Amino acid sequence: MKKKDLKITLIKITIALLVIFVADKVFSNYYDSLVKAYTIGELVETYKPYGQGTNVRFSFYYYGQLYKSHNSLGYNKIRKDQKKFLIEVPIKDIKRSRILWDYPVPDTLKAPYEGWEEIPAFLKKKEGD
């Protein structure tokens, strides 16, 4: 490969990485700006798209309506007996709901019809946990 071709390729890679980084920041800022509610969701299934990491499908009720969504599992681990988690629901963009992996909930806990305005204190982790 010629030096000129190598420089052009490196510039293209740098620009692509910069665009990805900026797009991620823009989306993160957009998501963080949304008003959110919290409810309880149940894991439906895990699946692994070809060439990608493991994803999970989950469902939850919000204002009496059933919604389904999906998230990446990432580095999180799911216990075999754990099926319910706290779900963060952006009120104006419900399809972007996320599982809050750090907040597993007991099977007996039910969310209010309209969800919670913030993470319930009894689910929040104590310092040192």
C-alpha cells in the first residue's frame, strides 16, 4: 500500500470513529433529557444476533398497556431465577425503554398503574452494596 493510500485510509477511519463518538454523545444527551418513569418488566428471552453480543427481549406494562422492547445484555449476568427488573421508561419515547440491570425486583412486587416518577427508595442500593 502506498503512503498516500495509507494516510487516506487512516483519515477515513479517524473520521468514522469521530462520527460514531459524536453520534453516541448526541443520543446519550437526548436520552438523558427525556422525562422518565419507572416500572417493572419481565425478561422474555435472550438471543444472539449473528456477529453481535447477546440481547434480551422484555415486556412491561405502563398505564395498563403492554409494551415490548429489547436491550443488549452487555457484561451483565442474569441469574436463572431472576426474571423481573426495573425498567426506565422515557415517557415521550417508550420504545427506547431500558432495563436497569442493577435493580432486580422480587416476583411479588407490582408497579403502580402509572409507574413511579423516580426509582423507589426501597429498591435503591445502599452505599457499600
